Amino acid sequence: MSTIHPNATKEIDRAFDKFTGFQKEYCNHLRALIHKALPDVKEDWKWGPNFNVNGMVCGVWAFKKHVKINFFKGSLMSDKYNLFTDEENDKGNRSIDFTEHSLIDDDKLAEYLQEAAALNKQGVKVEKKSSVVDIPVELQRALNVNKGLKMYFDKMAPSHKREYASYINDAAQAETKERRVKKVIEMIIENRKMKEKMELKNKYRKR
């Protein structure tokens, strides 16, 4: 089992104290709810505030327009109340976002926390997906002739590469594929994800 950060509570205190408005209120509310739902929980600090019961259960962080609670084994959870607001293609993460006008249902969220902690206690692990990505021929051709582009691409996570590949492969016509390859090349250089291009929600990010 991983070692708990010795100053985690103080780190979380400092982090949450820097927030204002609903972000601060919601982060503190979620923190209190986690302790209430999981009496044996331990506060930890890895990539930001997270909460540990036989391993990482969830993490909490505030962004400009929302507060996020991320469940590290969310892909294995039932999502009984359909609360999860995004997906992570290559890991177990699932998260719930709360905007300024969101209502936090303590009872439902407590069930999610208890289910997540139970998975850790049972020793259930998220199965890692293969890191091999089937690159479209059209994109591979562009990578072969541009070493700089290939260098940027090779450094990207497999999930991001799959997003690019799917975007290109979903085009039915050759002309459309070529246009999408050009867009993908621009995005690779800008280090942008396809999900951002498609205006989907960002993944849980570390501090």
C-alpha cells in the first residue's frame, strides 16, 4: 500500500483556503461529506487532494466554473444515479462536476463513496488497456515525413493518440480524412486534445 503524505491535511487546508466563492464552499462540503461517509478515510496528497481507504478513493479540486470529485476506480462503479459527467478512455477515472448552481445530493454521493471504498477493500484493480494504438495510414504518412511532428506525437498519452485516430477513421470519404489529418497535425503541434476540439469536458488534472 502506498505511503500517506505526512502533511496531507495541511496541504489540503492551504489549497482549499485559496479558493473563494462556491468553489471553496463546495470543496469543504465534499471534504466533510467524505469523512462522514467513510469514517476510516485518510487524507492524502497525490496530484492534489485525495482521500484514501486501502488506496485512493477519490480526489477533489476546484476549477474556474466547477468543482470536481474524481473517483479513481469509477469505471468499475455502477453509477447508480447516473451522476458521472465524463469518461476517461485509458484509466478507471470517472468524475462528477458541480457548478455554482448544482445541488450536491449528500445521500447519493455517500453511496458512491462507500462503493468506491469497498472496491479498494476488495482489492479490485482497474485493468490497464493496451498502450498500442492503431494509427491511420494517412496520419502515419505525415508522421514519417516530419520528424518533429512524430516527436510531439510519440510523447502523447495513448488515450490522446486514440482520440486523433478515431477522429480520422470516422471520416467516410478520403477527402474528409485528408482534411482531418491536417487539423490533427495542427492540434498535435499545439499539444491540444481531440476532446478539447470537440468541446468535451477536460479530464481530472493534477494541481
